[in-house]
Amino acid sequence: MYRAKIKVTLRKSILDVQGKAVQSALHKLGYGDVESVRIGKYIELELNDDDETLARKNAEEACKKLLSNPVMEDYSFELEKV
């Protein structure tokens, strides 16, 4: 069994409206040193695969087909044996 720890973020070329709102709120709270904020998603998948290559393939396909929007988002993941 493997666990895929997936990070999905907006591409750098996409304006992160939610990140800008959080940055503004942080500035109002006195955290003026915050230069920028980017908001993303963190997802964990438990994959019932014994083979690391198959687990990696399944995690990759899940990211491409459902967990990220390839037009606007990038993703990366780490795989660990559990």
C-alpha cells in the first residue's frame, strides 16, 4: 500500500484572488512583511497497490483526470509506502 501526498496549486501565470484576499487580511492584522500568498489544495490518496510503479501511475492519472485542472493548475506528489 502507498500514500500519495499531492499538492495542487494555481499556475504562476494565474491570478490567485483568494491568495490576494488572504494577503490583504494579513496586512490588516499587522503582518505587513508578507510579500505574497498562494492558496492551493493538499490531498492524500491511499493506494492499495503493492507495486510502486503502478501506485505512481495511478496517482498521476488521478491528478490529471480529476484532482487538478490542467489549464489552470500544476500538481506534484510524493509517494510513500505505508
